[in-house]
Amino acid sequence: MKESDKKDMEEFKNCCGKHKWHSRGRSGGGNAVYGLGFIGALIFFIGHATTFWAGVLGFFQALVWPAFLVYEALKVLIK
């Protein structure tokens, strides 16, 4: 290994090797899709509710709408 390569490796270890890398920035695209999906699911589930408690259940179903989506998609794909 060249002396310059060793020096570069040592500088990298001193500079970057001590820090834990964390993702500080996120694009937010997934959050927007989930948010819009939540609003749409909330309107759908509460709109189809016939009682107050069915509306409360609809709220909780809207929180986990991706699970319903994946379940239904897998049912169709398995056939």
C-alpha cells in the first residue's frame, strides 16, 4: 500500500470513523402518500359507517389502511 493511501485511510478514520451515520434528511414522498391515503381511507370507512362505533372503528381502520391494501392485493395475486 502506498504511503499516500495509508494517509488517506488514516484521515478517513479520523474524520468519519468516529461518527455514527444517521439519516438526517428524508424525502417525505412516502409520508405524503400515506397521509393522502389516510384521509381517503378515513372518508371511505366513516362514510360507510352506520353507527357511531362503526365510525370509531373506521378511524382505526384508516390508520392501518396499508395492511388492508396489501392483504387484498395478495388475495388477487394468489388466485
